Amino acid sequence: MNKGEFIDRLADSTDLTKKEARKLLDSVLDLIQDTLLQGEEVKLVGFGKFAVRARKASSRINPQTKRPIQVASKVVPLFKPGKELKRQIEKNLKSTQTGVGRK
């Protein structure tokens, strides 16, 4: 599902117009982004946690040249699903016997 499809479903499941649904989604995403940029976490109980994590610098092997390369340290966004979300996904996938990403 892409952002446009998400907005369509959000509008259909609420009393919002598509324009209002887009504004709502953009506001939520902006708030999550702003919170992460401040170094804070966003915890949505039952759904998951958005956070930022620092990765250490490391040495890797370039698969084409087989030479070692240095990967710089960096800060990356992270999403960790909540227990309830994981439980529901596992239950649903077991009952339907389909893989992730299938329609």
C-alpha cells in the first residue's frame, strides 16, 4: 500500500475527506519525524516504537573488489513492532498460510 492508497482507506474509514485525511497523515508523520530529530522516541502502545540508533563505524569487504572498506558511523531511524502487532501478524499469517508481500 502506498501513501495515496493509505489516504484513500483512511478517508473511507472515517468521516474525513481525502484532503483532510492527507493533512492528518502528513501531520502525524511530521510529528513523528520532528520527535525523532530531537532524539526522542515515539511509543505507540500495542503498535510499536519509533527511535533513532547510532551505528558504530565498521570494516566491511566490497563484494566486487574483495577489498576492505571502512563504513562510517551513522545514526539511523528504527521501528520496533509492539508485542500485540507481532502477535496479530503471526496469527494472521499462520491462518492464511501466505507470505509477506503477497496480495
